[in-house]
Amino acid sequence: MFTRFLTWTRATDVDSGLEYLRGSVIPVVREQNGYQGMSASLDRSAATFSVLSVWETEADRDASESALSKAREEGTEIIGGDLRVERLEEIMRELAKAPQPGCALMVSPFSMDPATIEENLAFFKNEIAPRIKAAPGFCALRNMISRSTGEGYIGTIWENEAAMTSQRDASQARRDAAGTRGITFGPVSYREIVLIDNP
């Protein structure tokens, strides 16, 4: 699977942006070939709003650009702030319970030498992911990366904020372990899932 990850920082009107997403963007995106779903998350305290769309192939994702670029521009006018667009490959996904609006999301940005991606992915699958999945309140996990830059994100979704909060210390320990393998992490973002669209 392949993803398009849109992030608005310093957003000024997220609620209107979410209404625009529901009413104007989803009907268009559902008509695109290879569309597999969309989610939106929000950190109100940091004025950060993100929309993740998932596509069956890289070609499907790229082919949707022309249909969605206008919607992205209009959305930015409504939401305000600064928009960053990232195109990534989903290299791992785990699902224990279907996420719903109101679930809590922990987003950990990371970077590594692109030459070590497969080795580190095997380590993540075998050593890290089972610990995350075993934690109380776990719903889903997604690991996305740019193979050209080695930069990506690990997103874990939890039933509620309390379940996510209880994992903060454990997640830091897992990041420390990954750090010994040449993986560096940026600041963790704690968010709320505000929209799920499954076609």
C-alpha cells in the first residue's frame, strides 16, 4: 500500500476543514481508482491537523493528484496554516480492533539510512510490534516510510487517551532500543482520530 500524508501546522479553522473534508473531498476521493481509505487526526493544543489517504498502488496514488490538488488548495484556504505533503509507502500494518473517531493516536516520526530499511523492518516486526500489540487498549498500527530518504512515521491507535497515555514510558523504551540500530526519532505527537472513511 501507498499513502499520502497531509499535515497542516498552525491551523486556524480545523472544524471547518473537517466539514469540508466530509462534504467535498470524500465524495471525490471515493471515485479514484485504488482508493483504500482515509483518516484524519487532530492535536488541538498544537494546532496540527493531518489527513492520511491510503492507495492500493503507487500509480493509483499518483494518478489521483490531478483530481485532488484543487481540493487540497481549497482545504488549505479553509484550514489555514502551513501544509506539508508527504508520499510514503506503507511497509507494515496491524489491526486488532477497527479504529473509530475518538480513538487516540500516537505518531512517532523517525529517520534511518535507507540501506537499513529492510533490516530494521524485520527488527520492528519481530521485536517491537508484538510488544505494542500486546498492550491493553491497542487498536491498530501503521509503519510508513520514504525508501529514498529513510524518513517515515509509526502510528499507533488506542481505544482512548488513557490507554495511549499508559504506553508513553514503554514507547520511549522501544525508541531507545531502536536508537541503538541507527534509527533517530523526532518529537512524538499525541492526537485524536476525528474521521475514518472506509470505502
